[in-house]
Amino acid sequence: MLTIYCSGGVRKSTDQDAKLCWGDAERAALADALDIAVHFVTPDAPMEDLSDVSAMFGRDIYGVKIADVVVVDARQKRGLGVGIEMAAAKMYGKPLIAVVPQGSHYRQDDVELRGGVVSEYVHPHIRGLCDEVVGDFEAAGIWLSEYLHRRPKVKGQDAMDTAVSDYMERLHSSDAGMPPSVAA
């Protein structure tokens, strides 16, 4: 059995009915591409006691820790919790797949930012942490099926250190917004 942690938005009130979240259709599209049984760990499952904030945070991190893979629903703009779950996936060495449709908040043809234009933009935190970025849940399932057969190395805790090294090597010297290099 494969355990998948379903990272993504959680509806917090009835005024968020338009918020795209994991549901039966998303889980089915992913599971149908796999030839094994799947158990989905969902962060929005009902709980009796919501007052213990530390335990609630721990529940989400535990879900990432025990999962075989983490799949992020990034069809719409997401919050702090999803970013933390993504970083935790790398901390625990889990394969991380993001569902990011073309033309969505995190994936666009051309984006103007920081005084320039980025073509074929995928948010740097998604690109930097994820092992794969796909357009829909079926594609996530197909990638995951191929991954299970090949088992290539996935990004781990070193993903952030590698990104910092790349920055220091290629951009830091021309970045007026950062102080000169300091010993870390």
C-alpha cells in the first residue's frame, strides 16, 4: 500500500466554497494511474479537539513524515502551511510532486517581477523543492507510477543548501539587496 499525504488548501469557513481543495475526483485521478492500493492522508479530516495548536501542527507534520510521497494541490494560491509541508517533505526525504496548472498563480508563461520578465515561470520555491511539477492529478499519478518503478533519487534536505550555493555562486555578487558575504 502506498501512503500519499494530500497537501493543499483547507476550507476554513463557508465563504471559501470556491476554494479548490482535495476531493474524491482529485484522489481518484491520482489513484487510477497507479497499480497499487493507495491510502490518502488528508490534513482537513475532522478532529474532535481543535484547541491544541501544537498537536494540530504535529498532526500535519506527522502525516508528511509517515507518507511515502507528498502531493501538493497548487491549483490556486496557498498559505503558509503548504510551504511548511513542502519543506518538511524534503527534510524527511519524501518525493514531492506539485499539481500546478499552466496559467495558475504559481505557473505562468511570462511574469514580470523584480524588474524583469521570467518566461515559463514556475514559483522558485515550488521548482526548488519539488521533484516534479505537473498540470493535473492524473499526470501526478503517471509520474508517481514511473517513479515507483525506477526509484530515482529525490531531493532531500540538501535542496535548500544547494539553492543557497547556487545563489552565492551566480547571483549574490550582483544583488544590491543583500549584504556582502558573511561567514555562516
